[in-house]
Amino acid sequence: MATTRLPILGAGESGVGAARLALLHGFVPCVSDAGKGVDAKREELEALGIACEFNGHTNEAILQDGKALGWLVKSPGIPENAPLIEAARSAGIAIISEVEFASRYAQKKDEYVVAITGANGKTTTTSLVAAMLKDAGKEVACVGNIGKSWARDLAERENPAAYQVVEVSSFQLDGITSFRPHIAILLNITPDHLDRYGDDIAQYADAKWRITSCQTPDDILVLNAEDDLSIERWKSSEKHHGTQARVVAVSTRKTLNALRKNLQKQGLHPWGVAGVDQSKQPQRFTIHIPHQKPFTMTIQELALQGKHNLYNSMAASVAARVLDLRSEGIRESLTQFDAIEHRMEFVKEVNQIKFINDSKATNVNSAWFALESMRGPVIWIAGGVDKGNDYSSLMHLVTNKVDHLICLGKKNEKLIATFGDRVKSTHEVEDANAAVQLAYDLGMPGHSVLLSPACASFDLFSSYEERGHAFKTAVRGL
């Protein structure tokens, strides 16, 4: 094993984490990155004596080593159809993700893995599940797409955390073969990353559905009963569809009885259900899981308000109940949960103008939730790398709520063409300072300045985090 090389493509957080875990378990990792690499990551690899190359992948590093494994680890940012990936497959090399690699070392005896995916709400729900477990005094690792890679966390611990809460993206799920979470939460499947999936929403939905592909009847799948693409895959007997897991169906629109009847008409029989009763005041949601006392809570007590957050809170509560957390503790966590950085994060109010950082809204659906929740007139900062976006769902919200549109990106033609006649003015800038200063100059008391880009950040920033930090720094400098 000590002489077995493990090629790893990508020297970001995912790739470096995989390299550290590989080193710990006796592999000889070789990291290859098409870019110049982040200095800190390069220095970390070199300090560990891990072989690495930058500014391009070479076949010699990946394909032509007689002692290499029959598989390699690919970082999620590298497309499935990249030339080197296709060459590796042609050579009979299996491609796995860092999440798949990490999962092989994540469980020793009594560890639990909770995995969360979806087009929107992943980070919020992941953080909420982790917070509930921490509040209950459990040892928790909160990892994955949320920030710290799962592989890095495992490499840095003597033993895996008792509870591992993992945010996973569709790109990470593309590379799984045995990843099996005890509890999988599929929040929603809405158009996102269609640039990566060739405008094929079915292919994107199938990628999300892989979160349950290796689950067994001992496992739980928490499913959004209002999400048509999720329900279609639950019903389908096609290859890669359906699930062996016990399903807990969650609805933010129906009562428990109405939800069960609706699903039964479709031939679906959930193991558990969670629904709402909006006819009574105060409104409540209820979770019913076999052999447990029903869990119920007043919706108005939730720290995370808004329609988009109700499902997140309910799904997280289902996971907590499945893990036998006390009802009183769950309620306390739900009422005291702090906001997530870069997700509808209030930054500052300057001369009665509020500034809100929603940089994590990298797709249209996330921006829809942000705009829908706003009260009062909005100055909207949007733009970045368009991922095949269809902005039609935002038309009504922009028409009725947005006064000015500030495009923070290099290619803004589509945004301006779509919304130019629906707002008082449109503007183009290429840095956060200019965007914030212009928003402040345009603003009047009562305005909210909302950074909710609906696009990826990579034209001007290295990540949505960098974009959000730049926005907050500029706001605090006013």
C-alpha cells in the first residue's frame, strides 16, 4: 500500500483534504491542478511532502504509472467531460469524488452520517442539523460543500466524529459508488448548473437522486413532497430511480392526513410524514414518525422565517427526531438558531438603508426566495457567471419590488435585457466597492440593498464567500 499512488485532480479544499486523508491511510497522493493554485493550499501540500503539479494536468501524472490504482479522486469543480477525465475512463480508471473517498473512512462503529443536498437550502439545513446535535451535547463534524472538506476533517481527527453532517452538491454526488448516509435529506430539485448538465434538468435531478442510491431499508430519506422531480424519481422503477430507504415525506402546504392521502393516490406509502396546519392560529407543523410521540411546533417561533426556511426547519427536525434528540431541545435550537453567513445575512443599516448579504444565492431559485422575503423597495445587486439561467420566475418580483438593478459582473447583457424595462435604472460595475457606493447613492430611507446574485461568482471572485466578504467590507466602509 505504501507504494500505491493515488491521483487527485484539483488542489482546492476538496483535493487537498483528499490528499491528506490518502496520506494518512498509506497512499502516495499526487495532486494535479489545471490552475495556478491557491498559495496556502500549495504550501500545505509541499509541507506534507505531497507531490503536486499546477498550470495543467499531465497524462504522466495521472495515467501512466504502473503502480497507480484503478481509480482517482476528482474535485467537484472539474467537469465530467473534461478531456483528461474522458481519457482516464477510456483507460479503465474509475472516477470518484472526495465525498465517496471520505465515506470509506467515515464509520468505525457507532458513527452516524447525515447528508443534505438540494438546489437551495443545503447550507442552512446542514448548519441547522449540526446545531441541533451540538446543542444536545453530541460530537459533531459539519463538513462538505459547506466549507471544510469531509476528507480533511477525517484526516485531522483521531477517530471520526460520532455525528457527521455533510452538505453534498450534485457534482460531488456524480462521483459516488458506495456513499451511504444513514439519513439523507433531499431538499428540492430546481434548475441549477444547467451549464454543466447541458440544459438537461433530468440529468441534474438524477445527480441529486444519487444521494439515496446506496441506502438500505435501515436508512432514512427525507423528501420534499411538493417537489415534482423528487416525487417522480421516488415513484419510478427506472434504473437509478426509486429508493430502498424508508421515506419521510415533508409538506409545507398539507396537513398530515391530506399529505398521506395525496401520496397514497400516487401509489406512494411513506414511512413517516411531516405537515402543517395553517387553518389554526398560531400555525403549527407536526412530524409523525413510527414508534415516537408526534413532534409539533409553532411556526412563528422559528428563528428562520419565510416560506423557503419552513421546509429547511422541518427537514432538519425530522433528522433530529430520527436521531432521538429530545423534543424540548429541538424546539430550543429552532428558536435560537443564528443566521448563516452569506445567506440573507443582515450587514448594516446606514442612514435608514439596510444592506443584506445573500451572496450564496448562486442560482435563480435562491434569488427568488430572497426577493420574495423582502419588505419595502429593493436595490438589487445581481450578476456573475450565468449558469444557463431562466429569469422568468423573477419577473413579477422584480417588477413589484426592485427600484434599481446593479449588475456586478463582466457579462450583464442578459440581466439588463430581461429586467431593464422593469426597474427605474440599471447599472454595471466590476467590484464590490463600486456596487455598494452606487447602491448607497441611489438609495433612500426605507430602501434595502440586496446582494443576491442569482449567478456564480467566478468572473470577478474566487468564490461566493469572497464576494460576500467584499460586499460586507464595502458596506462597513461607508
